[in-house]
Amino acid sequence: MNVRRLAAIDMYGSRGTTRRRRIILAEFLIGVVLMVTWGSWLLASSDGTGTRAIGLWLVGAGLNYAPLSLYALALMRPGALDAELAGVDIDRELRRYTVLQLWVFVPLSLVVLAIRDALAQRRARPTAR
């Protein structure tokens, strides 16, 4: 799964409106802030193991919104989203990524995938000598 493509498809939706792009960007940013803040508060203030587990899950799942937010910010530049999705079958990708976006609920999964993609991209670039 490509986290950048997930962000792009989510931002584009079925019509690619500017309003949708802004709403999705806000969702990603709010997701990071609220989930990490709430999870951290639960971790710091709770005595029970169950509550701490929920806090840990909230922090991990909230951090999944960080790479989505960074990609969404980059894709907000004029023409960036269109360039990212050039030649892509939007309807097929929407169906595919609608299911794949459930990985947001697996703590740190999108963080790991984004790091993996960044490292693979770095290795694929030819080095200057």
C-alpha cells in the first residue's frame, strides 16, 4: 500500500473538489492532534491497564495521521494532486483504498509503510558522484 496514494485518493474522492481537499486535510490534522493528545492524557492520568492500553492505541493510531497530513499538505499545492493521480483509474483506486484505509486503526502501520516507501524511493535514486 502506498500512503501517499491513500492520501491523494482520499483527498480527491469522486470529484476532486477543493472543498473536499480542505476537509480531508483538516481531518488528517485534527486526527493527529486529538488522538495523540487524548491518548497521551490517558497514558499519563490513568491507573488501569485497560485505560492505558486504550491510550497507547490512541497514540499509535493518531500517529498514523501524521504521514497522511504531511502528504496532504504537499498535495494541496496547485497541480500536485492532479499530477499524483495522472493516468490513475480513480474509481478502481477509490474502491481499493476504501478498504485499505482501515489500516489507520492499526497503530503505527501507516507510519511504518510511509518510512518503508521513503527508504525505497531513496534507494531507487541514483547517487551523484
